Amino acid sequence: MLWFSLLVLAGVGYYSWRYAWWKKPVSYRYPRILMYHMVKRHSGGKFKGLRVSPKMFEKQVRYLSENGWHFFTVSELVAQRNSLPEKSVALTFDDGYADNYTHAFPILQKYRAKATIYLVIDRHDREWSSKRKAKNSSGELMHEPKLCDEQIVHMLQSGLVEIGSHTITHENLPTLSAEKKQWEIVESKARIESTFKTSCNAFCYPFGLYDEEDLTLAQEAGYSSATTTQSGIDDLCSADLFRLRRITVSGKDNFWAFKLKLRTGRRGVKK
């Protein structure tokens, strides 16, 4: 029986570390910013975590809708940060994949859920994953279909979606010259506003990587916020609005992990 007891204790210890179910929730007065990339089934390849299935995405949005969460765009969260209701949430999508329109948008419409899409301007047939790690240069993300302008216009017309900037080419900003940084950060805003006749107030650092110069450029460009890939939940009334943390929603997460992340910003002790 001793071995059985030790096995049970080991299992309890593992799941306590993996899911940190015992952690106290972060106050629901602080809004949650959720980070997605694609809404589609994973069909092989490296980037399983970037793909949340449509079935799981709808389950997540339905849960939020039925459990008292209030949907905002990121820019609305920031603008209304002093008067937000408890359980406020913003859904964000990085890069601009076509499935954001074909798979995610119908679900947003069904539940009247709002979202912010951080758009790469020069996104078609472009390989950027190796800009962070050379070993990721498989071209897998390059071949993922990206949003066309007509799809973006349709989403904007719904009033449910805002378009934020994710730079011109999804470069690794800290590695660039000052001139190239400015072009990536400032020109992307101008192109979104010119092409889609909309305000572009939200910015997202590619790969979540930035330095102090990038942060300053984003502020000077006229954005009202910038998001990172750092996991966590911020009090927008006191946080640096240009270093905002998000909750990573991974295609590897089960539904319990999603609910735990809503509570604390992380699935377990470290993630």
C-alpha cells in the first residue's frame, strides 16, 4: 500500500504544480486580456499551441458570455479603465490569420463578443517565425492563409472588432536600427488608418519582444496601449499601458486550464 500512497501523492503534487488550482484568483476588478492566434484544428506541424479549435473557442466564448463577463476591445478597456465593471475581458488575435474571419468571427457575432486583431500589414507569403528562433524557419506560418482587406472591412463594420498594429513585417524589433523601428511602428499605424478608415490605437510587439526605444516610439506614434506576450493580469489603473500582460490561450489547453487561467493569469505555477 505504501507504493500506492506514494503514487497518489506524486500525482497530486504533479497536478498541483501543473494547474495551481490552489492559487487565489486575481481580483475580478482587473480585466483579463486573452491572447489567441489561430482558430482552427491542428493538422500537424510545430505550432500546435497557436491553434485553438473552433469547438474549443466557442466553448470558451460561451462560458464567458454565460458567466457574467463583459466584452471589450483593448482600446475600450484602456479608455474606460476607471469605470470598468467586474469581469471585463478583451479577446486579442495576433498576426491576422484568415481563420479569424472564417472561424472566429461567426462565434464573436453569435455571442456579441468583441475582439482586437493585431494585424501585420505585409502578412501574405511572409515567413517571420525564424526572426525569433532560426530553428522555426519551416515556412509553416508563411503558408497559413491571412486575412484579406475585404474580410477586415466586414469585421470592422460589425462594430465587434478593432484593428490594432502588429508592425509592417513582424520583425524582431530590438534587433532593428532606429530608422527601421520607426517605420515598423509608426508606418503600420498610418497604413491601417488610411486603408480601413479607422482609428488604430492598439499596438502589439511582435513575439512580445521590445526595448525602451520601441516603447517610446509606440507612445510617440499615438497608440494608447501596447501588449506583450508576458503572462499575467494587470490593474489598468496603475499598470504601464505600454507593457500590458495577457493570458495565453493555447491549443494545448484543456477547458479546465482555460478557466484556471481566467482566475490567475496562468495555468499552473510557471505557465
